[in-house]
Amino acid sequence: MTSTTELRPMSPNSAISSPPTPAAISGTQTPVGQRMVAAKMVDGYRLFSDFISSDPLRSTTIFRRFDRLAMRNLLYLESELAALESEVERLDMDLIPETLVNHLGDWTILKAEAEYAEECTTENISEEEARKQELMIARMRLVKKIRVKVKEYRKQVHLALGLMSADVDLQTKL
């Protein structure tokens, strides 16, 4: 019986050899990370993770850090935050002078006016008042977006700095 080699992308089970399977002999491809062995599916990720976790010294534990992608992600987050910053500054300018003066340093007034604007119907109010309410609602939505994005950004910066300091620690020990 002639054995054939199944060509496929590298996967965690590529380091683990297995005999050719009926699928490999017939030319049928199996999903990456799985091999047909004795009529049952064996997951290569499971086998490889078992192997790595069985090493008491963890000398086989190697993970890619994707530093370039992580830094690019931080740059994207910074760009998003810069755009949000510009947008909030534009809204501030649109609301000057009548409302911004009332809100300087008083979050409760800002929040209350935005909530009132959302609940209020636009009937029987002037066009200028309706525009002011729209701006207040837009600002509050923007504030909530900024909170989420800043939290995400700071978490990613913290992780990146942690990895960088680990590199420095490792280099000083060498």
C-alpha cells in the first residue's frame, strides 16, 4: 500500500505525526487542526495543548505577541479618540455661550438637561430650543462613546506597557 502525504497549512498538530488516513489516501481534505484516526476525530489543538501543559517547566510555552498589530491597534484607538475629541469640541462651540457657561464644572446640570431634552417633545418649542436639545442629546451620547473608547484604549496601553516592562526585566537579567 502506497502512503501519500497530505499537504495543508501549519497547525498545532503538524509536529505530531500520524499515519496516513483513508481521507488522506483518497485525497479528501480534513479541516486544519483535525486528523481522521481509526474512524474518530482527534483535535490537534487539544493534543498540542495537552503536550504544552504537561511540561512542568513550561519550556514549551511559546506564544506570539503580535506586537506590530497591538501597536497598530493602539494607533487606531488614538485616531478614534482624536476624532471623538474633535467632535466634542465642535459640540462645545455649537452650544456656546448660552448653555456651556451653565455647565462649566457641573455634571449634574449637563446630565439633567440632556435627559430633559430626550424626554421632551419637540412640539410647542422654538426652532432654536429644538436645536439646543438635539445638541445636548448628541453631547451626552458622545460622552458615553468617549467613556467606552477611553476605557478600551487605557486597557490596551496598560497591557502594552506591561509587556514592554517584562521585556526590559528579561533583558536586564540576561
